[in-house]
Amino acid sequence: MKAIHKTYKFRIQPTDEQAVLLARHFGCSRFVYNHFLAERSRYYLENKKGLNYYDNAASLTLLKKEKQWLKEVNSQALQATLKHLEGACNSFFRKQTEFPASDPSISNRRFGCRNSTACKTDGCTYPSSVRVLL
């Protein structure tokens, strides 16, 4: 039996409060991506070994203690950002792509979460495995 895949495209029109919350998510995701890309590069140059997702996830916990504003956004979005960085680095080392560029979200403006999530202002909810693109 052939599987049928459906795609739905929605245009969201967030309130001003929701737009601020989304902007925070984009900014924090961009910061985390760039921070850990730089950390991976620095670690590789010093030790000739690479860091993986689990190393970065442990460091993310410490980074959130240093930078309290990272706690204002959904932790799954930040973890998904680390997963995207892991995929980009793995593709580079398999010689499938070029070295990951910093600041990927500036052109794409997206973040994703694997778990059900809700914006805390006016109940902006979306189901599991949904990517938000603006």
C-alpha cells in the first residue's frame, strides 16, 4: 500500500506579544547556533577532536545559568538548534556540504520543536513535530 503524505501551509498572524516571543525564540536559537559553532571550531583546533550533540547539550545547561535570558524561551527549541548544528557538522565531515555558516536563521527565520509547545501569550499552540517559519 502506498503512503500518502499531506502538507498544510498556514500563515500565522501573531499578536504583538506573540511576535515578541517568536523574535526571542529566533534570537536565542541564532545565539545558541553561533555560540556552539564557535565552540566546536575552537575545540577542534585545540584538540583535533570534535564535540558532539551531547557535549553541547551539557554545555547548554551551564550557558543557561550564565545567560538567564536563554531561560525565557522553550528549551526544546534550543535543543533542536543543537540538533540542526550537529546535522550540519556531520554533513560537512562526510564531505556532503561546506563548513556550516554562522547565523543560519537570519535568512530562514525558523526554529523547530519536536514536542507539543504553546506560546504563553494568548495560547499560540502548535502540535508535535511542527516547524515554525516566518
